[in-house]
Amino acid sequence: MGIRKKIKEKISQFFLNRGLLTLPKVIDSEIIEFLKILKPVAINLDHIRIGGNSDGGYLVPNDLKDVKYCFSPGVGNISKFEEELVNRKIKSFLADYSVNDYHNKSNYIDFEKKFIGAVTQENYISIKDWISNKVQYNKSDNLILQMDIEGDEYEVLSALDIETLNKFRIMIIEFHNLHYIFDKSFFKKFQQIIKTINKIFYCTHVHPNNDVDLVVRSKNIIIPSVMEFTFIKKNRVQPIDKKLSFPNILDKSNNPNKKDIKLPDCWYNDYL
């Protein structure tokens, strides 16, 4: 961990321990109740890993039959997930204004030099408009969403309508800045997003990204700053009575050169 990150972690933990946040600290009992609705659910499908053995690889339920399209905002320098989907004949639509061009010229890769935003304006395009521009919106369901947009996911998901959310069969979303969950303003926004997602999807897997090693805690509540969440539409699977354990055997460190972050018990056990 660099010196700046160490200082940032110490400062965050110092203020958290004393309840000194931008707004009054969310009480632990509220966080505990919230984590219950985010708790991963065991389902009647196995997970598979797509995208390699480090950053860019994700666990998804093995339910890709008849999936034709993946929408993947946030390209950066890594797109192993989408490139592996090419082998499955799934076309990926990529969007990232910070990237000038995308190197893979496959017919199954479509690159748009745009940021994904809450609304379409200037260098931004909304998810609904993006889908509508690329495929037949009214006839396209069973899509994949793979989103890693460095903190903008909260604004984008808050603006996403239920009709568009319903277009996705599977969603893999990397949530950033989770160390702010004890701040009431952030907590309310994140809580509302998850409540909306939870109406349609089960969360089936959670994986901390060890490339960002900021972790905050309040008693037994431990929050890694960046985590990858996998969701599948409820009408695709059945929950089963099976105790989940983490990490999954298929989980790999995002950064193999750094110590991994084990998913804290509070995210999947009921002991709190």
C-alpha cells in the first residue's frame, strides 16, 4: 500500500471511529439490516468464470443460452470478459470516452467513444439510449450488463428505469467508494439502488477488489472499498438451501501481486 493510501485509510478510520462524517453516521443496526438484502443467495445453477484469472474476470451464473448481447460501460485497459464472450458468439457493446479506440476489431465487439451517464448529453449517453441505438430496444431482453465506471455507477443506476433494468438477465457491477457507506447521504443512495435491483434480481456472488486495499470497519461490520457484485434475474433461477462460503473456488485476486481481501463474514453470514 502506498503512503497516500495508508494516510487515506487512517483518516477514514479515524473519522469513522468517532462518528465524524459529512453527515451523522449511519447506525450499525441500519447497516446490518441493509446487508441482509445484499446477502448472496445460493441458486440452482453453478457459477463459471469469464475473463481470465485476474482483473477483468468475473463469476457469473451458468445461464448464457440465448444471450446475444452484452453492454459493457467502462473499458479502460482491460476487456478480457468481453473478448471471451466473443468465443461464445455474444456481441459486446463497449463504451468509454477515456479510450480513443478499441484494439479488437471483431464483428462481435462494438466500441463507442462515450461515457455512460444518467442522461444523454455531450460526451455522455444513457444506458437506455445506448441500447436503443445498438439493438431493437422493445425486442431485446436477456442482455448482460458488465459495468465498471469508477464511481459513476451510483448516478447511472439511480436514473435507470425499471423497464430498462428488466432488459438484463445478468448484471456484474463493480461498486466503488463503499467506505462511505456509513455516511447517511451515500448510504441512502446506495440503499435505494439495491432495493430497486432486489425487486428483480438475486445477488449471487460478491468479491472484494484487492487492487484497492482501503477497508473500514465499525465493530463487526467490515467494508472493503471496492467490490464486484453478480446479479441474476429472479425468474431465471430457484434459490436453494445451501450455505455459501467465500471466496468461491473460482475467485482470483484482481491484483495477483497484492494480498487478497477475503469477503468479510458480515456480507454473507447471519451472526450479526
